Amino acid sequence: MVSLCLNSLPLPPSSCPQKLTETSSSFSNGSIGTALKPIVVNGNPPTFVSAPGRRIVAVGDLHGDLDQARYALEMAGVLSSDGQDLWTGEDAVLVQLGDVLDRGDDEIAILSLLRSLDIQAKAKGGAVFQVNGNHETMNVEGDFRYVESGAFDECADFLEYLNDYEYDWNEAFVRWCGVSRIWKDERKMSRNHWGPWNLVERQKGVIARSVLFRPGGPLACELARHAVALKVNDWIFCHGGLLPHHVAYGIEKMNKEVSQWMRGVIEEDTNRNMPFIATKGYDSVVWNRIYSRDISDLADYQINQINAILQETLQALGAKAMVVGHTPQFSGANCEYNCSIWRIDVGMSSGVLNSRPEVLEIRDDKARVIRSKRNRFSELQMVDYI
């Protein structure tokens, strides 16, 4: 049975500090004989990353589809194909563009997998970064409109798993990806016995999700480790898109405010309200779609206006290009505006388009799309997509 006693719930160590301060950390290649300089990370959560000489791979929206997530990571050359979930990217840098949550059943398992890969990558001189998307902020806000029934079940299972095993948070969280399938199969067997319409179990799932994702909850604090805007070398990564007024406000400041809100931290000069400029409104960082619109639908003056906004943003950040997710691209990952913007959400989740995974690779400051050779594309209608 799921216990909802918060006093017994393992929390991430120092997950809800009273104050967040900018930090700088570095980690170097563990291999002998390499001349690569260490990766240097500035900000808490990470905002500016210097990763000299590294191969960078970016993966778009995953929406709770663990199988497609694994396939995309295998394509990117950072995950083993033997089912052992081992990092194979050596000193590469992986960036995931948000929207791990909603529309699929294995959200926490994907978050667990990415954390495990980050630990393994750092031991090799690489790194894994995530940026939060609109579906992460929606769930911390308590908006569960797009949560699948299986995802509520996963929350109930995960909360029971945390309460049953007195691991420290890091060990328990990292291990979840490896054991989640067992819990899922056992739940299916139980359902076959008790019937599909168990309202008590559904209620437990909703309560469990509220406990885990509320500001200050264990998974909200996990999400708080990630930025909404991240600069790696000369490339900007965010879910929807940065605009000039975001840069003027300060991306470090935005990242910090979103992180504090997710952690439930209140400082004297802040309030409990979620950071509007980053997380709410059509022109916020996680909701902006201006750069993802199909150019064929735009007039010339609109194209020129959008390009001017993009160039002003990049110039203010000293960046070469921006990489975004959020809006599925029916033609596959692509670039526009002289490749100043890359759009890499291809709707790979079975809860969205179930399209063939694609990832972006950046080597020596040049980008290319890695496309699947496996024909798994399914033409589905995208209805009520957020």
C-alpha cells in the first residue's frame, strides 16, 4: 500500500536550501593521455557551460516514452544498446530539451535514466544537462491535465518504492529506471485480478503525484536542478525560445527564480508566485513558439521580424545559434534563419506522433541531424497539443 507520510519520505540531500548561490564546478576526462580541458559549469542551476572540444548531442521532447527515449539516446551514441543503460558517450555532452513529463507512462524512469547517465558521463569527462519545459512547470504548478493513467500509477509505485526502501535519495532515484519495469508488470497483474476501474488506486496515484511534484516535493526538487535556459559553448538550449526581454531580465536570474519556486524556497525579495517571465504566457521561455513556426505560413515581413528578434537575442548572449523543442516538426528536425535556430522536437513519443527519433549533433561548432534508419513512423493526428 502507498504510504503518504511526508515525514518518512526520503528527500534529495539539501534539496530545499534556504538560499541558492551561483556556483562554479568542473570535471575533467577520466581517461589517461587526453588533452581536453575540463568542463566548467557556472550557475546554480547550471546556466553557462564551457565544454572545450566536446561533441554535443541534443535530444528533444520525450513525453514519458522510455523505449523511444532509449532509442534516441542509442542513436546519439551515448547509451548502450544491451539494455544495461550504460553511458557510451565518453566525454560528450548531452542536452535534453525538456518535456520529459506528460503523455506517457514512464516519466520518472526517464528522469532516473538521465540522472544515471549524468553520473556515468562525469566519470568519463562528459556531462548530461536538462532544461525544463512547459510540462515540467505545469506539473509543479499542479496542472495534471495531460497526465496519463499509467503515469499516475508510476507515481504511486515510486512513492511506495521510496517508503519501502530506506535508501538515500540519490541511490533510490538512480536505481528506479532499472526496477520500474518490475513494478509496472506487477501492477498490471494486480489490475487483471482486481479490475481496471479501481478508483482507490487512481486516487492514490493523484495524491502521490501531488506529493512528489508540489513545490518542495522530491521530484520538484529534482527538476529544480535544471535550468530553463542553458548556454553550452556558443549554443543556447531552451524549450520554447529566448527573446530579447528574457536576456535583458537575465537568464541566470530566471533560472534561479524557477529553481527556487520549484524547491519551495522563499527569500526576502521574492514571493511564492511562479516566475511568470520564464514559465507563463505565450512569450515565456517554456511556451514561446515564435521560432518554430513554419516559414511557408509567414509573410516576408513576419520572417524578417522574427529573424531580427532572433539575431538580437543571440547577439546579446554572444551565441551562434539556439536549439529548441516544444513544437513538433512534421518534416523532422531542421534549422531556419540561416541555421540560427534549430527545432528538434519531432514528436517521437507514442503519446504525441510516435515518429522516428532524431537527435542533433554538434561537432567543431557545426551541427547535423542524426536520423533513424528504422521505419517506425506512424502518421497520427496531433490534437489539442500543448
